[in-house]
Amino acid sequence: MGGFELKWFVGVAVVLMMVQNILGWGKEGHYIICKIAEEYLTEDALAAVKALLPDQAEGDLAAVCSWPDEVRRHYHYRWSSPLHYVDTPDFLCNYKYCRDCHDGHGLKDRCVTGAIYNYSMQLSQGYYDLNSEKYNLTEALMFLSHFVGDVHQPLHVGFTGDLGGNSIIVRWYRRKTNLHHVWDNMIIESALKKYYKSDIMLMTQVLLKNITHEWSDDVPSWEDCKEMVCPDPYASESIRLACKFAYRNATPGSTLTDDYFLSRLPVVEKRLAQGGVRLAEVLNRIFTKKPSVAAQ
Ligand SMILES: *[C@@H]1O[C@H](CO)[C@@H](O)[C@H](O)[C@H]1NC(C)=O
Ligand SMILES: *[C@@H]1O[C@H](CO)[C@@H](O)[C@H](O)[C@H]1NC(C)=O
Ligand SMILES: *[C@@H]1O[C@H](CO)[C@@H](O)[C@H](O)[C@H]1NC(C)=O
């Protein structure tokens, strides 16, 4: 590694360590999920999304899917912090909206599933009444895209007592970190390095290919949702996966290496794919063509 690359690497590593406790799926995870979603948007939904994106996105949804993580520490957006996750009772391995969806002060609906209902409702109401200035639909789109991703990260639906794995200190190979961060970032980062030459588009392409090949029989069941949006079953899947894969053999102080990485990576890959497919589905349902006057 040359001096410049080394300095760059150290700089990035320091920044990542500083922010590791507060981010959802890392930047990579959200980017991949939103890139997958873009591939499955209908023409109407794509047009609506492009119209709502802020300028800095340059027409690419994936470019702003980490925006809610970037702002949540700022004073103005601190209220949004509890909307990134939902905590469940310790060791029960199940999730119930009415029991679990509240913030640390017990305020109802203030959790990731509540936020998904909130922002999908804002977008669908706003789409039919574009003159309404009740909501900022640009923010609603960025929040919704981010939170549909987060609810698929198993430890965003984790136990209350360990803050979804944030307080479980482990080693990822030689590096000291926490279990939540392993699932947000480390598994994806290690996979990118080991299998994809650190090329995130390459990993996205392979996931897209698996969606149309190995997983094609399962995809209709991923999309199954009779409402506008179905975050509750996704949260139930996440806590089950958290118990079965994330928490298992990852007690405080343990060192996680190849055994853990190789057996958990397929879980992460499938969650990224499901998140992307489902995000596209909900955006497609929200932004269906408006009924024309003649058809009424
Ligand atoms: C719903 O969205 C509004 C606007 O961003 C926000 O003020 C409110 O806290 C949100 N509530 C939930 C439960 O997401
Ligand atoms: C809506 O939110 C975006 C992103 O935070 C911001 O740039 C924009 O100014 C907001 N629009 C209005 C009308 O407040
Ligand atoms: C794609 O599917 C193959 C076969 O099931 C699997 O070995 C591979 O890990 C999958 N890759 C990704 C990125 O999902």
C-alpha cells in the first residue's frame, strides 16, 4: 500500500470507528438495497422518485439512501433517531407492533415500523394532492427508503437490553467492534474485499442475478403484501434471524472469524435482496398512475 493510500485508508477507518455506533446498515448496505430497488421500479414510480429527489442525488435514489444516518446526529433531526430500529423484549425472539413500537420514553409509533407506515402514508397522500404542503415529500422518500432497508437488518429488531447488539463488544477478526456494527458494516465490507474486489456495483450485480435465478421461486413470497406496505412481517423475520444467526455464538468478548462470516454472509445477502425488492414494491404501490378524469 502506498503512503497516500495508507493515509486515506487510516482516515476512512477513523471516521468509520467514530460513527460506528450510530449508523444503520452501513452506507454500503443502504446503497445496495436502493440500487436493487431502482431496477424494479415501474416507469411511473421512477418518474415520481426522480421528481422528489434532492439535487444532490443527481437523479440517483441510492445516492441519498444514507441521508437519514447523516442527519440524525444533528440537533434538528435528533427526534428521528429512535425511528431507525425497534427494540424487543430480551430473549423472546418475537416482535409485536403494539408492544414494541415506541421510543425510549414510551411514545407510541416511534420506531422503524411506525416510521415506515408514517412516511409511506405521507407519500401516498402527497402524490394525490401535490399542492398540499403538509409534508416534505423529499424527506419522506429518503426516510422511507432508508427505513425499509433498516428493518431488514436483523439487529435493527434486536433485544432492548443490549441495544440491538450495540453493547455486545466482540472482535471481528482482529478488530475490536460491536455485534451491531458487524451486521451493519463488517460482514458486507469483508465480503466486498474478499469476493468483489471492493466493487459495490459488482456485488449488486451478483445479487440482482440471484434475484432472477437462485431466488426467483421465492421472490413472489417476498413481495406478498395486501396493504400499501407491510413492515411488521419484515420486523418479525429480522428478530427471528437475529436470534438464529446474529446473537448465536456471539457472546460478549468472543472473536468472530471465518466460521461466523461464512455462515452469516448468505443471511445478509438475502436480506439486502429482500430489502431492495420490497422497497421497489412499496414505491410502485405508492406511485401508481393517478386515475385519469376520463376513467372516473
Ligand atoms: C412522521 O413524520 C413526521 C415528519 O417527518 C415526523 O415529525 C414524525 O415524528 C414522524 N413520526 C413517526 C412515528 O415516524
Ligand atoms: C425538504 O427537505 C429537503 C431535505 O432536507 C430540504 O433540502 C428542502 O429544503 C425541504 N423543502 C422544504 C419546502 O422545506
Ligand atoms: C448467489 O447465489 C449463489 C448460489 O446460491 C450463492 O452461492 C452466492 O453466495 C449468492 N451471492 C449473492 C451475492 O447473493
